[in-house]
Amino acid sequence: MARPSIFAHGTRRDLLDNDHLSLDLGTRSVGGALFAFGGQGAGILIQLANVYVLARLLVPDDYGIYALAMIIVGFTGIFTDFGLSVAAIQMEKLDQNVASGLFFMNVALGTGAMIVCLIGAPIFGWYFDQPAVFWAIVALAIAIPFSAATVQYNALLSRGMRWREIQIVLIVSQLAGFASGAVSARYGAGYMSLVIAANVQILVKLVLAVWLSHWRPSLVTNWNACWGAVRFGAYYTGFTLCNFLHKQADVFLIGNYWGVRETGYYNRAYQLMALPLNAVSGPLGSVFLPALSRLQGDPPRWGRAFVRATLMTSLLGCAAAAALFASADPIIRIVLGPGWDETGRLFAWLSLSMIVTFPMGAASWAFTSLGRTKAFFHWGLLSTGALVIAFAAAAPFGAVRVAQAYSGMVFLLTPVCFVMALKGSGLKAFTVLGELMPVWLAAVLAGVIGRAILVSTPWLIFDVTLRTIVTLGCYAIVLAPFFFWRQSYRQLREEAWGLTRRLSRL
């Protein structure tokens, strides 16, 4: 097969000029989902191996130090992207000049973020009375400009629906990070092994993205054309900042009240919760966000596509949430080993919250694909305020109470999220919520039944397997009638069956 044509500066046609993608959007989306789930499955195995190995080489204090360092590093990292990656994906038209301008903006922002981290490192080390926090921040800060340089390469690969290259970048960089972290931990690097793993992953990701994209930035001749993306990105960054604040407020408050050990327990539970969230929402988001963005000028078609995307995400995500809630304690004992029982209790409550956080993630695609980042920012302000209040009230009573407060609040916020996301889209929020309600009820019921099983066996894997089978069986039984009675479920069943038949012919 002939290689695709190369434009000036080595730019492949399908990275910038993507009009041709709309001609076969459905097939490309299905193919993208397959690539994404395959790659994400491999990524999950790598991350689980990483957790399994490092939990036996490090102590909770090491994770607590890293989590505290990531408060400032993660905060400044928000501004290295500044929503410019999403802006590049969402734009109907993107040329070499604008893409180059966005690249140089990201690099400049990353350099500024590095300087802020270096200035803030002594303050954080002093406040938490942990010199190790200072050194972790300094080491992590060095890699920020390299992470910023990767932003537009990843955005262009997503815009061009280059699913295979995206997964290569992710999997190889994760493997490199895992290997470097495990080796350094084995030789006694302690908390610094987590820093080494993160930095190596960033560098490998940049090298691979540059090599596989066939795109290079050029001199910018007209900066004015970039300001539209900046305005889009400013509100998106506002939401991302709010999201970051509520994700770090719990860590900060637990560290403030209970110290690095309790913070380490909570950090492990939260990071393990993020694995299934990323495994489902990450691949589907990388596929559906570009597809929905291409349909923003066709409201009826956009609405049908959004309902299917949200329902698919919820069906897969809620099944995972129910199974993890049911098996939380034995899973933690298998993955982390002895000495992490507190993390099991935290993980159970955080897993319960995933029943609604999966569809809430899909709601973010509505804000972004329709260009409504100002409303997205307003939603971020509202949700962050509510969650921080809940964390502040719960933190004096321990990390478990914080996890319970988080789960309870996200359930209350979900209807508000959909009302704000779908305002003016032509699609009624309560229509979507009505489609999702059977999934939520099935997940809660199945999770409670699976967790209530009394299993007396020394084999933890048998415990997890039994609970998972019972939970998923109950989930399937409750939902089965809807795949025959309700139109949206029936259409999804028919599409899945059609896909299965096409795959059987390969």
C-alpha cells in the first residue's frame, strides 16, 4: 500500500485536513473503539503489574510523599495544556500555522509551570515538614516542559483518528515507566522510583509521538489565528482546574489531618479506582469526542450519537463498578499484599461512586464537542464547591469518611451535570437520565448482592471470581429485559451483534 501523501513540514494529510474522516465516521469510530479497548487492556495489565510490584518494594509513606508532591506538579500541569489539545481536536478547520502556534504556546506554558514548581518546592517541603516532598517536586518539575511538548502531537493523532499510533505511544511509554520504576525501587530508590517512572514515561511518550505523527512545527506567521483556540482553552482549563482542585482537596485534607501514611492508603485506593475509569472512559472518549465534534452541525444526528455513547459507557462502566465494589477487599489483598487493609475499605466506597462518574464523564463530551466550554467551567465551579465542602466536613473523621462523602456527593450532582451539559442541545437531560436509570439500579443491586456473599476460603482469587460471577450475573439478569423492550437498548444490542458478525468474518 502506498504511503499517505506528506504535506509541507512533513505533515500528513489526515492530521490537519480531516474532512475525509466524516465520510466513514461510523466505521472509523468502531475501529477506533476496538484499537482503544485493546490498547487500554494492555495498559491496564501493565498498570496492575506496576501496582503489584511496587506495593511490595515501597511503603505507604513513599506513596504519600509522591501524592503530596503531585499536588503542585499536577496543578501547574493543568496550565501546560491550557485546553489547547481539546481545542485542536474540536476545531472544524486546522492548518499548519495554528497547529504550530498551539505547540509553541504549550511549550512556553510548560516552561513557566516548571519554574513555578521549583519556586514552590521549598514551601511544600516546609509546610508538610517533609524534605522528601521538596526533592520529589524538583525532580518531577524537570520533565514538565517535555510533557508540554507532547500535547499537540497527541491532539493531532486523535484529530486524525490515528488509533493504532495512539495506542503504541501509550503502551510503550507505560512499559518504559514500569520497568524504570521497578528497577529503581528494587535498588532502594524509595519514593524517588515513582518519580523516575513518571519522568521516563513522559520522555518516551514524546519521542514516540514525534516519530509516529510525521508532523513538525514551523514558524508561526499569524498568531491572531491562534487566539480562538486560546479562548476555547481558557474556559476548558477553568473546568480542568476545578476538577483538579476537588481531586487534590481530599489528599491535602487527609495529609493535613492524618499524615503521609493515611494519605498513602487513600492514594492507592484512588489510583486503583482510576484504572477502570480510564479503561472505559479513556478509549471511548478518544473515539467519541472527535466523532461528536464532527457532528456538532447536525443536532438530531449528534443527539442520537450522544445517547448511544453515554449508554455504552454506562453499561460497561457500571458493570466494572459493581464488580469492584463487591470484591474490593480481596482485590486489595491480592494486588497490594498484606498491610493495606485500610485501602480495601476506601476502595469499596470509591468503587461505588463509579456507578455515576462513568456517565458524568460522557456528559463532558457534550460540553466539549459543542464548544460550550464556558458552561463546562461553570459546572466545574459548582461541582468543585460542593465536593470540597463535603471533604472538609468529613476529613476530621478519617479517610473512610472522605471516601463516603465523595460517593454520596457525586450521586447528588449527576442530574445537575446532565441538565447543564445538554442545555440548548435539543436533547432533554431527563430523557438521557431515564435511559440510564435501569443501569444504575442494576449496578447498585448487583454490587450489594455480590458484596453480601459470605466466602470462607484461603484462596483470594476464588473469592474474587465467585463475587464477580454473582455480581455480573445479577447485573445481566436485571438489564436483560430492557434489551428487548426499550428502543435505545435494542439498537445497541443490534449494533453489537452486527459488529460481532463483522469481526467473525475477519
